[in-house]
Amino acid sequence: AQSVAQPEDQVNVAEGNPLTVKCTYSVSGNPYLFWYVQYPNRGLQFLLKYITGDNLVKGSYGFEAEFNKSQTSFHLKKPSALVSDSALYFCAVRDNWAAGNKLTFGGGTRVLVKP
Amino acid sequence: DAGITQSPRHKVTETGTPVTLRCHQTENHRYMYWYRQDPGHGLRLIHYSYGVKDTDKGEVSDGYSVSRSKTEDFLLTLESATSSQTSVYFCAINGQGERGFTGELFFGEGSRLTVL
């Protein structure tokens, strides 16, 4: 079975400060990990993924995430947050043994960046 | 844009009525998915399809059925809608590159369903 947890319902950060959104996962095999962002009344937009290779993954809009196998974590980071980064963020995982490329999503973390 | 269109985008219906949501893709991708989004639960997989007439259940499939008679269309049907099925429904397709799946999913804009 595969599962993912986002321990924070909401993260508040001042504009210009670093932003971190936490994600931990559980899989039987090797994980494929993803981050998505959702703006109000929109679908989910793909930000970045870890399949294999470097543990630090860079994605869209200046976001990056670090894969940590020993801590089973894949935290999303941005060095300097913008007000426009305020949105709902989802972490997702897929076990590399899972058929059908079915992703399991976390409950989401709302990010509020204050001016 | 991933070339995914969902219809209707908004629907209000009454308990006990049938409802069909449509997902149309222009990418000719083999895999398509239906998820529902509820506060605190993130997105949960309802059903998915791996080809024409080939479908399988997800984690929250009770009360839902799907059909895929052609590659571009994936239909989600609530045979008799209940208030617990009030949700936002998202269709998704796999990302594909020259070497096959790229891993990520691409989502439509969602269909908001309210069951009174």
C-alpha cells in the first residue's frame, strides 16, 4: 500500500521569507514523488517530481524539493516566497510496483504568503 | 494545457437522480483517471481506465461506474446520487514522452457537483 501525509493544514509565511511545505510518504518499493499546486477554482498544476537520480529536484516557479530516503520525506521549498504563491499544495506518491500509475495524494497544505 | 475538457463544470441535482460527468482528452493518451476532492482528504481515486473498455476501481469506487467506449472520452456515472457524493471531480491523464510515461498526471479544471 502507498500513503502520503502532509502534517500541516496551513503554512503562513511573510513575503520574501523561505517557504517549506512538509510531506512524508510510505511505499513498499521505491517511491515516485510529486508536488502539485492548486489555485482557487482551478485544477491541479504539476510542479515537480522525483523518480530517480539527484535528491534535490528543481521545478516550476522557483520551487524545489528534497528527497530524503532515510526520513521518507519529500519537502517542498522555495527560498523567497511571493504573495502569488498563496495556494493549496498537494504531495503525491506512487509505488514503483503499483500498476496503472495510480497516484495517492496527501490532504493538502494551504500556503498563505503575507505582504 | 493538457487538452482535457470536463463537462459540466457545475451541476446541482437532487438525491436519487442519475448524473454523468464527461472527460474529453485530445492527447490520445491510454490512461485516464477520475478523482474526487474533498476538504481534508486531498484527492481520492474513484476509477481509472487503461484503454478502451478497460477500467478498474480506485479506493472510493462505491456508488460510481465508468465507461470508456473511445480513447478520448471517459464517463463517470452516479447511478443514484447521494449527498455524500457532493464534491469536486477531477479527470486526469498520464504525462507521456518519447519513452512512454513520464510519471506525472495532468488534470482537467474540475466539475463541481452538489447533491441536495
